[in-house]
Amino acid sequence: MNSSLEQKRHTLAHLLAAEVLKRYPEAKLTLGPAIENGFYYDIDFSQGESLREDDLKSLQESMVKQLPTWTEFTHQEVSEPTARELFSDNKYKLELIDEIVKKNEPITLYTCNGFTDLCRGGHCQNPAHDIASDSFLLDKIAGAYWRGDEKNSMLTRIYGLAFDTKAELDKYLEHREEAKKRDHRKIAKEQDLLVFSDLVGSGMPMWTPRGNILRNAVVEYSRELNDRLGFGEVYTPNINKADLFKLSGHYDQYKEDMLSVSSQYVDEEMFLKPMNCPQHTQIFASRPRSYKDLPIRYSDFANLYRDERPGELSGLTRLRAFAQDDGHVFCRYQQIESEISNILEVIEEALKTYNIAYWMRLSLRDDVNKEKYLGEDSVWEESEGILKKLLQEKKIDHKEVTGEAAFYGPKVDIMAVDALDREWQISTVQLDFSQPERFDLNCINEKGEKERVVMIHRALIGSPDRFLGILIEHYAGAFPLWLSPEQVRVLPVAVAHTEFAQGVVDQLKTAGIRAEIDDTNESLGKKIRSAKQDKLPYFAVVGDKEASSNTIALEKHNGDKVEGSVEELIEKLVTEIKNRTID
């Protein structure tokens, strides 16, 4: 989010709050930040009349009417007693004042057109001039606990959308409507790919036979890329003793997101593993290593488990149980650049194959909150410097973002951009000096001395499960041939053509193509509509002409056709699948 747009959104949160107080004087304001795509304000209406969804339109009209009068923001720094007196009837603002005082920060008030709020700042200086009246929209209301804690009061959250122009707002609304049509949960149900069950548990997907074909295609492609990079695939257990995570640092940094496991026979504290890296250190440490053995590369597709909050689960894009195309490299310092370069090249190749745009983010430590990270300042300066230098020398366009590093090291995150311009973090390459130190990982160098190794964490497309949630929506369910669970459907015109149609299907299957026959007792028109609605890569109608000439015409759901002999078209399909061609 650019700073100018963020200021507009935060300003609109103030304008919203001002108009709410005019209508509902008993309402208690809490917080109103700028967020992705807009803003919100959390408000306690418990002392009087509450806001309803139907009220948003007139509330927005009031905001538009008042916007021309919002011509200047002023601010002042006030004492604690002054602030407490001003907000004496608002327990939420008083709690915020307590926190500001505890942090020894200044208490600042911002005022525009007679409305004053407790705020750190970040507004348009002249909202009437800077904000277009048709560039924002009050969107919806929802419940939200104060500070996100279910033990606290339930508030009313008013969401607003805001952009620089009406055109950008309209584009966002169009994309949102399209996103509803592309929702992977909807498409997965229609195409029989995926099942969630309350009896199994939320956030734990079960792939159907059709869905597992799709998932396996993604996994096998990652396996091919791993083989090319020289990774040996390992298999590691789902349950681990807490001692492993205590040594790695995950216990202190990550425990609240881990699922605990108990045994009838031992009192040891154990967890379902949320990541593979600590176990991979133990495979590396299981025997002496020579510098000649390095780099050593492990890949792993074992399931991982994280204790996500129920309200944060979202189909495949936020899960409790999932796999990753995970991998770790143990190498010498001088091998870092070549290893990371090779990994980045393969990630870029993979995303081109999937036909999904992307950009790279260099995620760095937040130097203001160093307690969140492992390792000395010098180690962070060195590791961050290595990644910066590598990206610069490779002339890789990227953005630097502070505070997004892993707790043990900086990383390069690959941000996928789907067909609706939504961004998703998927692949990652992380440089880690901390884990080798904590686990005492070494090799014997040319001098016969112990030498500390370096650890590189990486994923190619991240979680196959999550990535498929993204891909289903990116393709809108129309999968490329190599991914599709059903690649070709053959439709006989009449019963008399069933034998020939079945023969074509048998030839396709023999060539390794996933083919089916639609010999249902339905009209040809209905069979064709069904094939198009199922968004199959290809279908073929066969009748007298095809049977007599041993030819077929492959048609796509968009109407494109290609004709030829059965043998010629099978060769074409096999080539498309092998090359993972995407139109």
C-alpha cells in the first residue's frame, strides 16, 4: 500500500467515525486503521441504538456530503490528564492511553472539522482536495472482539473500501464478484475434488480420487524440479518431542501455533510438527560430514500441522493440516550464492509453467523488535547483506520489507499474482546461520578442522494444498491439460457409435491420457453442455464420419477445435502433457 493511499484510507476512517457519532452520540469509538483495500472502524454501540447493514448507504451519503468541509487536519500533543479527561467516558480510549504512557510515547490528538480523535497520525492534509468523493464505499458490517480477544467486548466493525479513483474502486468490485464465481471451495465441490468434514475437523482437507490426481500432478512436478536441483527426498515423522523444538527455538517462538500430543505410556511433551527443518538437522547430524559431501540437500512432502484459529481458516488457503514441497540445503559459506541462485531459477521456471505472475520480496528483520528473532546483530547484518548482494548482482527486481523475516533469518519470498491481481506468498528461500549454531552442525574442511555449515530453507511452490486453492481460482476451474483430472471426454453421437468411442478412450488411456466416455442416455446437446460446464481441456464428438475415417475432432470448452487421425491427436496430446503446455 503506498503511503498516500494509506493516508486517504485512514482519513476516511476518521470521517466515518465523525459521522457515526453525529447519528449515535452514545457510541464508543475504539480503533480505525487503514487496511488492504480500505479501512474499518470498530465501534461499541452497546449503550444505545445499533447500526444495521441497511444504514450504510445513508451513512456514506453523509460522509460524501461532509467531505468538502474536511479541509485541514491539526494535531496537538497533550498531557496524560488532559487526554484522560477528554475520553473519560470511553474505556477503550483510556486503555489505549494507558499503553501509550507505558511505552513512554507522546499522546497526540488529531482534529478535522471539529472532530477530534486519539491518533498517531498519517492523514491527508486536505481531505476535501485529496479524496475523490466517488472513490470510496462503505461495504459491510461485522462483529469483532476488542483487540481480537474473545474474552473482551464484542464490537461492530464497519468496513469501507477506498482507492485513488472510482475506476480503481469499480475494478476491485468487479474482481470481487468474479472471485465469488471462482471460489475454490465452490469449484472443488462442483468438480468433486475436495471434501471437508466436521467429523474429521475444520482445516483438514480430504482429496477425492479426482482431486488427488490434481494434487499428485503438482507434487510430481515439484519432485522433478527437486531431482534437477539434486535434492534427495526424505520421509520424517509427524510427531516430535518438545526437546527438538526447544533446541531449534520454535518452542519459544512458535509454541502457541503448535498442536500438542499426549501418550499413554510416557510423560514427554510432544507436538505434531509445524515444519520439517528441525528434523532435517538430525538427519544431517546423524553421521560425520566432509566438505566434499556438501552441499547436502533434503526435500520432504510430509504433512505439517498448525493450530490455526477457527475464524482464520479459509478453505485450502488457510489449513490446519497440509504438506509443503519443503527442502533444506546444508552447505559451506562459499556455496550460498550458487545454491540460492539455482533455487530461484527453478522457482521462476515453475511459476512460468503454471502461468502465474509473481514478484519477489526481500524480507528483513525488524530492528525495533529484535527480541522476536534469534541471533546476534552481526549475524543478521551479514545474512541480510548476502541476500541483498545476490539479488542486486542477479539484477532481480524486488521490494525490501522490514519485519517479514523468519525468526532465524532473512528470506526471499515469492509473491504470486493471480488472474484477479490478488497477491499470495507461496515460495520462499531463507538463509539461516542460527539453526546450524544451535544444533552444532559441522563438516570437516580441507584442513581437517570442524567448519560450521550454513542452512538454506526453501519451498518451490509452498504447500501443494494451499497452492491448489490459489490455482483453482486462478484458472477458474479450467485446468491446463497436464493438470486436469479428466483430460479428454469422448461423446458418442448414438448407441451405434459407443464401440468406436470406447476404442478411442482405450487408445488414449494406453498412451497415458486420462480419458472417459460419456455413454449416458442423454442427448448429444446435453453431453456437450456438460463437457463445457466441466471445463474439460478437450472433448470429442464421434459419429459415423469419425468411425469410418478413424479420425476425431478435439474441442475445447471455449470452442477451439483441432482435427486429425486418432494417432496424430494422441501424439499431440502426449506432447502437450509432457511439455506442460498452457494456452
